[in-house]
Amino acid sequence: MAEDSGCRVCSSCSQRLSREHFSSKQWQAKAKSRKCLKCTTSPNGEKILLKRGQVEVLDTKAYGRILRTTSAVSKGDLIWKEEPIVHSAERGELTQREEIFAAVLGSRFGLSVIEDFLFLKAYVALSLPDRRRVLDCYYPSKAEVSESPLLSALIQICDPIVEELRRGKQGVLRDWDGSPVDDAEELKKVVLVKATNAHAFYVEADVTACALYELGSKMRHSCAPNVVYSSQRGASSDGSFVALTDLPPNAELRFSYIETVAPACMRRQLLLNNYVFYCDCPLCASVDYYRGLPCPKCSPRKGDWVQDAEIRLIDVADLEMPQALDQGTIYRVERDDYQWLCSSCGAQVTQDECGVPEDLEDSLMDIARNADDLDEFELSQHLRSMPRILGVNHAAVWMIRKAHIAKLLESDGALELIKGETADVLAAVDHAGELCRKALGPGYYVETGAGFMESLLTKVAAALARGRQWSLAEEYFERTKRSMLSLMEVTDAPVVAVDEALVACRLRDVSRLPKAFRG
């Protein structure tokens, strides 16, 4: 369509419009990318920055840039795929000198900086337009960084890394001109972009890197997300973003930055420390079904009184699963006149009445937060005491139990113990998840027990198959497969391996197990 000096054509709606129908930037844009104000503005006045396929990026007053759907999407559908702008695996392994340098630098700041080093090496090799795309992503302000010990430490590694990358003939920064001129300041922004926007990126078994996506980086966090991400879906290594729920047009897409099966206070503290925001998502704002204690009104404690801890323990008989899940449980709520609410009798319980001193619960949650750092003996000791203090409906107990299962599998521990603890974790997480789903409604995804266990459940299933406990092994492989299919295709290698394991279980033939599952 011809254009004159007074009118130009919108590439989106194809209308020939006068100057007042375009922003200054769009009026000057090339014809193939020029869009009118109607096509770059949502009905409520928010600016549409980018449209691609079934999604668009909006600039909002309340939250800045967000991502939303442009059409209806069904649960399980692939919403979009995209190549990363940059990922930390692109530059391969560090040189020996760089590896030593990264180890020394990491010990100095108490961080693992190898991935940051690789990410920065990949970044400085990008073209200038791609570097601008990276810097166009959100990163925290200096004031926000000062509130986060982790981010404050991360930006301190940039000056020495710049110096190292400029040294010697192999220094990747030797002939690089950054923009702005102060290279260290630019790389500090890149490190912050990575820390607050990057996704895990699969390289090979037990090896992951991190990747930055243009669209993927625009999603806000939610502990009850509607999108899941995978870099293992399909033949390519692109990032795949899949719907966890049915989504109407104009639905904001939300992704979880963290493991969601944890008390809300733990999730919020982690997000505050690492991403400098306080989470007000529906899961955090509702009754906390991941933080339950026996109700002092309808399920009083019957165990011994421990004077030093100022607590009465739970009788061992009241911890028997799965019946313990259905006993009266108080869950954490934020109210002015009470802090706990019973799901059975409806009792409104204050902190002083709940049966567990707040500082004791806090210390047990701290232990659970660092469960992966404990050895098998320490974990077994905590599992003897923690359930008798918190009961079976508290995520701190599940986190300790999950870490213990992992240690038992590493040491080829007792199969019956692994089996029992796995069953307890799955039952407890699924029970809490069902309560969450009833409270939130169908528009939100809540993690299942199989999702919480992740690849650990596959390892348990493999151990059961090797022990010729075929029925339970088959059940766990099936549950793993259902969880995997929320983000992968049936032809993806991990799903195919589970299918082969299922065949081995049905044939009662250990030799048919895939090599990865033979131990």
C-alpha cells in the first residue's frame, strides 16, 4: 500500500493512518515493524511493547513489564519456545587458570562463581545488539541490591573478573569495548540480570547451566504459577514454556522462581534475599497449608513434656501414616487476633496456644532449609525428633525426609526405609496440595508429591525395581511420568527412559531396565 508524507500504514492492522495515530518512535520506524497506537496499547491504556505468537509484553504502571496471553490456551499446551539470548554453556569449560581463579574468588566471597564466570564470558562474546537485549532485562537498583547480602556479594566479583578476563593472550576482554565505557559497571548489571532472570538450562545428565530468555525473563513470580519451563522438551535445546492450567485471553503468565513446597515464610524470605521482593501471590496470601501443627483443641499432644524446650511432644502412635493426615491440624494464617486456624474443628488459635514456641519452630525451619548440607546420620537424628515436635503436616519435616531419602539412595541404604519415607512424603505433600487447590480454585497450579520429589522418585522406583518390588516400582514410574509430561513430550529421552522402565516392571525383568536405572 502506498504511503504519502501525511499517512503511514500500520504493519499490524494494515490501516493507513495519519501522524496522530502513531507514537513518535513508531512513526519513524521501518514499515515492516511500524504499529499504530491502537495496536501498541491495551484497552486499559497499558503499552504493548512486543507481540509474538500467543504472548505479548506489556508495560504496566503497577508491575513494570509483564507477559500475558493474546488468545486462549489449554492446560498442557506449549505456549511458546525461544532460543536463549545467552547461556553459560556456550563458552565451554573454563581454562585451568580461570578455574583456579574462580575457586579462589569464590572462597573469598563465600560463593560459587564458576557459572557467573562462564555467563560473563558468553556475554562479552555476544554482538552489540544482543548485549543490548540482555541489558534491557530487569535488574535490581543499587538500593535494592544493598538489601540483599547475596546480590551485594555477587556484584563485588565483577571487578576482579574483569581484570582476569583482560589478562594474557587468551583474555576474552582484551580486545572488547564495552558500553558504557566502564566495563565493570556493565558486567555488574549483567550479573544482576542473570541472578534475577535466568533459567536453568539442561546440558546433559547431572550438568546444568543457566540461560537468559527475552520473553521468559518478563514473567513475574508466583508460588502458584500457570506456566512451567523446560529446556529438555523436543529435539531442540530451546526453552519451552507450557501452560499448567487453562488460560483465557489476556491472562498474565506467572512462573515460579523457587521450589514452592515450603512454608510461606520460608518462600518469602528466600525471594526477598535473592530477588528483593515480598511475595503477595495467592498461595502466600492464603492459609498456609505447608505449615501445619496438631490442633491443641481437637488433637491435643499426648507425649512427654520437655522442660528445656517448653513443649509437649506428640505421641508416636499419633504419627502413623496416612491416618495422621486426617487428624485435626492448625494451619498458619495472618490475622490480628489469631495466627492459626484448625481445618477440622475451626478453632482459632493464637501463637501462644499453638503448642510450639515460635523460636523453636524457626530453628527447625532453618535446619530444613539447609537439609541438603546434612549427612545421613544428622538427617536420621532430626527425623527422630522433628515429627514429634511439628507433626506430619509441616513442610520442614518433608524437606528433611526428602534429603534423607537422597542420602539413603546414595549409600544404597535399606530399601524398606526408603520405601516407607517416600510413601510418607508423597502422601503428605499430596494432602497439602489438595487443600491448597480447594482454597485457590482451578486457575492455579499447586505442586504434587511427585513434583516435589522430582528425579528422586525415579531413583526410588529404580531401586524398588532392582529389589523386585515390581508393583510399587511401576506405580512410582507412572507418577514420575505424569509429572514429567507437564513439561516434556512423550518422545523426549527422559520420558522414553521411564517408559522402558515401565516395560521392565511389567515383564518383571531387571535386565530390561534402562542403563541409567540399573544402579
